[in-house]
Amino acid sequence: MIILMIIFATILLLIVVSMILRGYVLSVLWGWFIVPVFHLPELTLAVAIGIAMIMSIITHQHSTKKYENDIKKIKSTWSNEHYNKLEAKEAKEALSSIITLITNLYLNLLLVLFIGWIVHLFM
């Protein structure tokens, strides 16, 4: 049971950090491209996080093909009826899959920020 609590806490922490990173990337890109062109005000981090959450709800595309094996591991761990008998190996595999999914998200956001920075240099 403690392993599941650790997995849950890790997932929650990664989601929160992901939301903050999305907001940060949005606020930086907004400052680089929207403010100078349309003369709109800068976005604060809190507003950018809110807008990023709204955009993710509106534009969410459910694609499981890319991470199908990772998702299967996660689902099999969470759907196990005997949480107390969950083996440490299964929990570690599920946590590893979750971390892989979230890490790919972080890398994508940082790549977008990097490419935005390069484009910004040419403005």
C-alpha cells in the first residue's frame, strides 16, 4: 500500500510540475511573439498556467498508440484487486512507465521553448 501511495504522490508531483512548466513556456513564448506584434500585455505565470490548462482541455487528443505498452503496465498495476499484494517489481515498472510518459512531455515543452528562442532571435 505504501508503494502505491508513493506512486500516487510522484504522479501528482509530476503533473503539478508539468502544469507549471507549460505555463512558463506559454508566458515566455507569449512575451516573445504576441506582445511585440499585437501590443498585448505580458502574461503572468498564474494566468499562463490557467490558459495552458484551458488549451489542453480544448485541444486534447487521446492517442494511446505511441505509449501503448507503458499505458498497459500502468493500467494493469492500478486495476490489480489486491493492492496489498502488489509486488515491488510491478510497482517499479509502473512508476518507470509513468516517469517516461511525463519526461517525454517535459522534453517536448523544452524543445518548443528552445525552437521558439531560436525563432525569436530572428525577429
